[in-house]
Amino acid sequence: MEKGKRIYLIAGVLMLVVTGFYIGCGQVTSTPASTGYFNPLIANVTPVFTPSASAQAAQIFNLRAQSTTEWGAGNPLYFVYFSMREFVSSRDEGRVDRSNLYKLLTDVDSVFTYASPDAVAITEQVITPPFAGLSPITCNRATNEVSEKRGIALKETTNTLATVLGWIWSDSPLKNEYGIATATRDAASNNLTVDLAYSVDYDITTSETDYNLRGIVSGNPALHEFEFRYIIGNCQIVAKGISRGAGNYMLFKYAGFGSGTSYIVVPGTADEDWFRAQNTSPTNIYTDPALLPASVEAYKTWVVNTAFLTTSDLLTDTAVLNSGNSKQGTIYINYL
């Protein structure tokens, strides 16, 4: 079978790592609300859906599954829930994979935590991320730590941070997992944006990747306001709203597994039990955006009119990394 046709057959699970994720000398053990730099910030921007007590050993999101109304892999609504399911390392390592936003952010925090102290001063310059689909970032420090398979460029001021990150993780000789991220934060305004591209290649003898994800989240952790776009394979989400508190709501547009586009109005108090109930009795799910309630009127125009991310937004071939410069084909930072 051709490699490109194995994208959903080989690795419906983005990745299962029983022993945890290691970069350099550090092991990630963060939760979305406690440790790390970006995880606690994003967890106050986007919703964190608590798993039900009866299902804490969560079923990993699986792209091999066919579309189904059963709660779990193959269910488009489950994809919405699982993308922002609460991740607690001590409970969920080996059960929740990197199709989950908060699990993936542990990688970002690990690279940032261990690489940023080693970044040296460079002439201030605009850095094009290794995957050019992400926006350029102006930086004045950088380093590539080839032995640790990670690179970073950044600029910090009293109130702002901007960074570009690249990393590789592998647990077998023929497998690599590639991550590229950019992030910006303005502490004065509390505005934050993180853009992630993540791919798994199960056969590194060729450059095509087998499992690909892209996520873009922006918002304000103090106000819990967010905008979110996410794609894994052909499963897609666009969402906006206020992620916390009774009386607050979020609007999600989603599609996947061959299903059409649907909208779900999610309260700021939602957890897995709430999503399970909607799966059985879909009182908050709509196919016609004209019927959406007044509670999400402030978000409707943006969600309806914002296009889903597509395969063209994914890193599907590592040959395009750092295209046209001396770092071509790698996750390392190209700087002068």
C-alpha cells in the first residue's frame, strides 16, 4: 500500500506513549491548570472538559473508526469533546494522546522550558518557522540543540513574549514525530496566540508523514475568551466563545468521518457527561446556523464564516521544512 494512503489506516491514534514524553533531560508531567508556561494560560482561554467519573480511562480518539453515534472513537461529537478533554499526566499518560490540545501543549512547554535558557543573542530578525504555514516571528535570541532534536528562537520584553519552536521525538528507529509551533503573548493586554503543526511519520525512509494535526488558538486567559481552529485528518473544528462560568456559552462548528457540518452550543459548565447527554438527545445541536439561539449571537458570524482548516494547512511532507535554506528538511531554526 502506498504510504500516503496509510494516513488513517496505520495510525488512527495520533500517538500512544505509555512512558511519557521526553525531550533532553526533562519529563513532562504537567496538567492544563498547574505547571508549564503555555498550558495553564491556554487552559484559561479554551474550555477544559472534565471526563466523567465512569470514563476517566478515556478511549483515545481514533481516525480509523467509521462514523458512529456511539460515544467514543468515530463519533464527530466525541472529537469535539476529546480535543479539549482535561489532561492530567498522572492519570492520563498512555490513555490520552496528542490529538488532545492539552497533551500536545506539554510538548510545547517542554521545549520552551528546556531550550529557552540556552538561546543566545542574535541580531534581531524575522524568523520564518521551519514549517512556513505558520506566521513569521521577530526574534533576538535563538539556538538549535541538535543532540536534543529541538530548536528555539524568541524575543522577550517586560510584557511580551514571541517564540518559534521545533522538535522531534521518536520511540523507534523508523518513526519520528515532528512539532513546529509559534506563540505570542502580551501580558499587558493578556492576549495570547499559539499555532501548532504536528505530524507523525511511521516510516522515515520517505519524507511523507502519516498523521497530521494543526491547531490555532487565540484569546484572553483573564476573560476566558477564545477563538479556535483545529484539524486532524478530515476532522475539523471552528469555535468561539467564553469558556468558563454559568451563563456563558461557546459555539462549535464541526465535521468529520464523512458527516456534514454541525453546530453545537456549549455552556461554560460543560463536561463529558454533558456531551454524552447531547449525543443521546441533541437539544443543542444544529445543522442550520440560522436556527442558532441568541446565546451565541455574538459568536455566530465569526464561526459560520470562518473556514475550516484543510489539508493544505497541514505538514504532510517533511521535505518542505525550511524550504530553500540550509536547514531544509529539518525542524531547526534558520537564523543569521
